[in-house]
Amino acid sequence: MLLLLLYLMRDTCITYLMVVRLPSDVQSFEEKIKYQNDYMESIKKMEESWSKNQKNLAAERLALGVENGLDITVNRRRCTLLCCSEC
């Protein structure tokens, strides 16, 4: 991108015409904004997927009850024993 600057010096009556090449800062800024938006969208999709996964895991979990101070829960993938605070 080229930017033309016209500079007038009043005291000396000299006119400068400068051609300045901008190092595509505008384009790189627009690309950064695009990549940031894409990144935020992908993070949002991952959070939604994670939330759905957590809800599914909670729905699959079946509480078997408390026995001798141990809270026993089972889901389809694994069995966990959670020790209570009294131990």
C-alpha cells in the first residue's frame, strides 16, 4: 500500500512530495482480526462440545450409595470409589 504525503514548509516555500510504502500493516491487521475471530469461534465450539460431554457423563453416572464411608459411583466406562471426608 502506498501513501502519498504532501508537505509544505511555509518558511522556506519548499514543497515536499513523499511516497511512503506502508509495510502492509493494514492487511496484516485485518488478517490478525480474522485469525482472532476464527480462534474465538473454535474455542467456543470446543467449550460447547466439552459441556455436552460433561452432561452426558453426568447422565450416565449411577450412584450405588454410601457403604462404610465410601461413596461408590459407576458409569459405563469405569467404576470410581470416592472417599468421604471422615476417613
